Amino acid sequence: MAGGPAPVNILASPPAILIGGLLVGFGTRMGSGCTSGHGLCGLALLSWRSVVATAVFFGVAMVTVFLTGHVF
Amino acid sequence: MAILRIFAALVCGIVFGLGLAISGMMNPAKVIGFLDVTGSWDPTLAFVMGGALLVAVPAYRLVLGRGHPALAGGLSLPANTRLDTPLILGSALFGVGWGLVGFCPGPAVAAVVTGLPTVIGFVAFMVAGMALHAWISGERPVRKGSPDAASDTG
């Protein structure tokens, strides 16, 4: 760290930020967890549900970044 | 006991927040770089989850072996073991939102301290999304100590 506050740099446009927020809130409730809940706590508990959830949200997020960054 | 629990929660929150800030998980541009496997991939954030699991896996073994936490009467562990549609569909929707912006819930909440309008807008819409799910699914507030309280973690 170079000192000073941690950088928070958002590249997405305002409409994408709000749509993304809505999807993150709705999706984590429907899927019963997020990066921390499934990715850390669930995997640490060796839960199959969390293994599947983590694979799905990582996979879908990578495809989304590919589509928004390299296709559209 | 109650004051100790609040203090323990505060210490955990500070440690978690520090970890998110120092590692770069709180920076959406860095998270997008980590998810951009077909572009200029920045794999460094893999060490955040990997490092966390190196601590959390043995720590959970330790806590589960003790039978109950130091400051609570019992553990609230997820009871559901089925791989059902809400798990897959919800995780997929979350993945789209995460890929669009680079924020997941914990880092987004931690980043509110920056006061940036974009961060506050994201968190406001994230809370709206959670409320929308509660409304659609007819979910009622979970009472402390009820069997429903042992659902998955957030």
C-alpha cells in the first residue's frame, strides 16, 4: 500500500451501476449468499450448495465481463 | 456477555473491512480485472479468497469441534442441502450484477465510507433488490432463534 485511503474506482456507467446493484441485491437473496456467504463461509464449511453457487456466480461474472468488455 | 458479543462483532467487522480494503476487493476496477480472464487478466485477487480459506477452513473445524461458539449458546448453520433452482438462478443474477459493476455486497457496504455518489447509488439499489426479493417471495422478517434463522449466510 502506498498510504492514504484505499482506491475505489468504478468503471461502469451510472445506469449499469444501478442495474448491477439491483441484480446483486436480488440475486444474493434468492441464492442465499454472496462472495462472503458462499465463497468464504460456505466453502469453509465444505457445503456443496456453496461450491455450486460460487462456481455459478464466478462463471457468470466472467462471461459478463467478457461480453461488456470485449463484445459490446 | 451482551457487551462482549457487540465488541467481538465490532472487531470482526474491522478486521473484515481492513482485509477488503487492503486486498483491493473494495476497488471495482481491480475486481473487473480479476474477472477479465480473456483480457488483461489480473489474478492477484485469487489470493484473497485462497488466503481467507486457508484461515477459515481450519478455523471452522476448530469451532465445529468445540460444539458451540465462545460467545453464543449455539451455532446457526445452513440447514438446506438441496441444489435447487433459487440457488442457481439467484447466483447467476448476482454474477451478472457483479460482472457489470465489480462490487459484491460486503465491499460495496465497506466502500460507503468513501461517500461517492456512485457507491451510495449502488448500495441503495442493492438494498432495493433485496427488498424486492423479500416482497416477491412473501418472506417475513426472521425472528431470532426461530428455525428459519438457520438459513444460509449472506
